[in-house]
Amino acid sequence: MAAPLPKTQALSDAIHSLVVQFLVPVFDRNGRAYARSVRNRIRRDLEGRFGGWSLAADRPLAGAWRNPGSGDVEYDESWRYEVGIDPTRLHELDTYLAGLAFRLGQKAIWRVAYAGGEGRVIPAAGCMVDK
Amino acid sequence: MLSSRARRMQYQLLTGETLELSGLSRADMGFLLGLMGRTTAEEDYFSLERSVCAPGAYPLRGSPRVTQRIHDSLLFRVAEDIVDRAGIRQGVVAPDPGDRRVTEAIVSVTEAAKRLGVTRSAVIKAARAGRIQGKKVGHTWALLRRSVASYRVAQHRVEAGRASRRA
């Protein structure tokens, strides 16, 4: 068994670890559920690249947005995933999320950022979103 | 899905792969049977999924995240498969092209009693005598749907025989 980390090192790791949440849609843009293998691949990726993942909410986040093309209000549901990473790896996560958005046929994978005690949902860097 | 062969419990994943469950503890089996019961009761997929992989979920064994080791564990794989079946039935997860048809292979004593038109104690008696195949884990019986169905056929034959003798 590996020796436990010295307390000071464990504390330092905890301070320098960033918890990042992002939204992965339950359904594709045509309203069809994603296949099990698609979801499993995302989870395996997160385990391999960032050491693990967890679900950060009781239920998927339900949202409504106005489609700029049709002008209709559309509804979607997304799982809120959470990973713990070193802040220096945020760019790596964003790159992964941009690739994921492409793979899922989504315009963006939205990341949840907390600033001044309030949460904001922003697109992961590298995702193409209509302004 | 779940089968009992020569006193061994096996689970067949949606992919068709069969897993031997003898390595699981009683508590693990209790968790899986409870999960199956909740899917039979048509509990919402999202709440089932939380029971398997959210922080504090039993298969995570205290870990705040699902790691590769947890994902590869027998308990997690079976639990996730049980929940996926519910998700597929509820239309929130799509099956993979090679997946087997989603069917419930396990029934509870209450459901078996309802199907057979007998009391719960009659079902338990039949299960104890081996006339209905299944396994008791803790206080819960997991009965094979196939076995309950064939018991119903046998029951009908017995009743038909009695009726013809009376005539």
C-alpha cells in the first residue's frame, strides 16, 4: 500500500485542485436520446484523462432557449458532470469539451463558472457559439 | 438478466456478456436486488442513475468520484446495466446496436403472487420447495420470471386435471 501523503502536501493538493462542472445534454439536437456507448465513452474519457467524474445534481438541468434560426423556444436537459483538476489543466479540459461538443453534434458544451458567489454558465473555450 | 444456475448467480449484460456474481457480498446483492425492485416499480431513470454513480452512492464505496477502478468493478457494471435497462424503457437512453432486448427476468414475490393468483406465502412455499426457481438474499426473494411463467402453466394443467376428474 502506498504511504499516506504528508498532511501539508495533501492540503496543498486540495487547495490547488479546481472543481469544474459542465453540462452534457441527455438528448441530441433532434430530441433523440444518446446511445449508452456514447455516454460510456464520455465517462471513460473523464476517468482516463482527469481521474474520475461525478454527477453534480439530483436531476439533469432543464433549460429553455430561443433557437435563432426558427425563433422557437426549445427545451433541453443536461447532466451536470463534475471533475476535479489542477487549474493548469483547464485548457486541456476545454479542448476536450470542444471535441465532445463536435462529437455529440452540439454547438457547445457549457461549463459552469462560479464568480462572486454566483454561478454562471459559459461555453467551454473553443466551442463555436452564435453571438 | 439475472439467472440462477447450479446455485450460482449470473448476470447477463445488455451486451450479452455473462458475469458471475459469486464475488459479490450479501450487501452488494441486496443493493442490486433493491435496484431491480425499483426499476420494476418504474422509478425514474434519473433517480436510479443517482443511486449508482452520484457522490455517496453505494457502488462508489465512499469515493467522491467514479474512477476507472470503480467503473470496472463487478458491482458498478451490473448496477449500471440494470439502470440502463430502465433508461432504455423510459426513452432517456438509447440502446447500442448490438444490445439484447430489454426484458425483466426477475420478479418479486408480490408480483409472482399477483401473476399466479395465489398468496405471497404460497409463492414463498413454492420457491423454498424449488418449484419456482429463485434465490433468497437477506429477506428478499428474487424469482426468475421464466420459472414463474412455467409454474403458472403447470398450475393450469393441475387445475385442468382436477376439473376433468370431477366431471
